[in-house]
Amino acid sequence: MSTSVLDMSMSLDGYIADPHDFLGGDDGERLHKWADLPSEPVARFQDEWNAAGAVLAGRRTAELMDHWGGDHGGLPIFVPSHRPPGPAARWGYPLVTYVTDGIESAMAQAKAAAGDKDVQVRGAYTAQRALEAGVLDEVQIHQIPVLLGDGRRLFDVLTSQIELEIVRVIDTPEATHIRYRVRR
Amino acid sequence: MSTSVLDMSMSLDGYIADPHDFLGGDDGERLHKWADLPSEPVARFQDEWNAAGAVLAGRRTAELMDHWGGDHGGLPIFVPSHRPPGPAARWGYPLVTYVTDGIESAMAQAKAAAGDKDVQVRGAYTAQRALEAGVLDEVQIHQIPVLLGDGRRLFDVLTSQIELEIVRVIDTPEATHIRYRVRR
């Protein structure tokens, strides 16, 4: 059975990007620095990322990334949106599917495409909609020991209280990696 | 030497209280539920809280708590504020000191009073001012596996990037307890 996972590097003050969508800090990469260091935990996360079978991406994120060039490392991409896709996504990218009848439908299609593998969820807004709709299964946070003071928050438009269960904590000097299961 | 510590229970989405200053969730106590369970980690944190020698409290927090009745479990309380204290703090509470010449001065006075013990920092706004002024030494976060969706954030008015060092992670089902040292 497929599991939908939001995987995000987040500062202690809750930011996942600076105000210009870079990854924080003076060099614009502060939040992802941990993943550049070769280590056992990093290798494990890379295995988990590579185990995905489909991507569900928010439209803003998908367009910002130009739909990852049409696929996400070979994976199909599903974009929930009430507006029709732009030209590239409509005609140029056969692996990109815009889903106009809601996030539940988009997730169902992504899980069907992923088979036994995970669905990676991309984009803070869409992740929060998936949480509220009850279709996000797990949240993997890489909590970075930095306060950025400004930027884009991961959680800022959530309208309901959601309980989580701590599944796994990996403690490294570069980040505290906490995996949560969403309680239903 | 005295260490200044901010100790806070925080939801994964960064809230330390609901919009009405209660501790979150339907029962108004969600964020502190972990501390009610008898356990080795809870006992250890209670020891740490009891090892404090003085309190530095933001004015809003101090007034909201009526200055903890004049002392904080017997500890002296220092309140940085540019306005003079209200009547109770001025005449009724000999252990409460309002400090009008800045947070650095307030912290110096609190550390002098604490001796070798810790200074507990209370109040999100004041903690952020202490961080920016370089007088907060450590941050102990009890990260609670819940998304509250609304409330008062711990970090929301920080104007500079601040690097932290992970000192200790205690992994329990009820909370992930992460202690940070502030890098200078």
C-alpha cells in the first residue's frame, strides 16, 4: 500500500525557505546543508526519497520548478488545481497530470500510480490541504538548528488541530530528523 | 557561571499557546500534557527547572501571571520594560525588579542574582529580544507531536539569523525534547 509523505527541512522557527524561495540563510542553502554531508542518516534518507513512486505537488511549487522538467526523477507528477494547466504542462509533459476535482482525487491517482511505493508531497500549501483532507499519511521533518527570522513557513494556513504520532527520531549534529504519522 | 535558558513546549507548527493564552487544544492544556506523565525524562526536566536561581520575564507574561504572586517559587524576578511597573510590582513584591535600561542589563542583574544557577527566561517576545541581544545562552524545546493551526508563536518577531548547536535530544512518545546552545 502506498504511503503519502511530506518531507521537509525546516528551521526551528518554522521556515522552509527564505522570502525569495531560496533555502534560507546568507548562502540561500542553509536548510539543505545537512544533506550534502555524506553520512549514514543521509544515505538512509536518500534511499527513502528514491523509493517514491509518484509525486503530488502544489501548483505553485510545480510551476516554480518547471514541473522538474516534466517528470520527477522519472516519476509521474500529479498537481491538484482548479485552473487548467499552462502550455508546458498541457502539451509538453506526458507524465504531468493536473487534477481539477480536488486533492482527495489527486492523491488517489498519485497512490494508484505509485503502487506499493510512496507518494512524495511537495509544497507547503498543498501539504496542509492534504493534512486537512486526511490524505497525508506521514510527515518527515528535518529540523535544522537555526533560527532564520523570516521566510516561508511550512505551517501557516492550517485550519484544524491535527494530532501526530512520533514514529522515528534520528539525532545528528546537523539536524534532528523526526518522522510523524498523522493520526486519523 | 549562570546560564540563561528559554524552556518552552511548542507544537510542530510553532505555537506555544492558543490565541487566548491557554496551552492549546480542545482542553487548553495540550502542549503541557507530556509533563503530567511520571517518567524519567519528566523528572529530569523538573530537576532542571528547580535548579534555576532567577527568572527573567517579559512584562506581558509577568503581568498575565500576576508576577507569580510576587516570586517564582521563591526566585527573584527581573522584568525588562521601558515603562514603570504597576502598583503591585512596585509596592507589593519585593522580589520583583523592573529594569528600565535594557535587556542586557536585566539579564546581567538576573545572572548576578542567580549565582551559579540558571536564569529561566519567560515570554516569547522577551526571549527573542534576548536572542537578538546575545544574552540568551540555551533554548530547551519540548516539541509536541501536534499541529494546532492557530495561536501564539514562539518565534515570530526575530530580525536576524541565529545559529544554534544541538546539545541534547531526548526522544519520548509524548514529545521530542531538544536542547540547543546559541552560537555566538
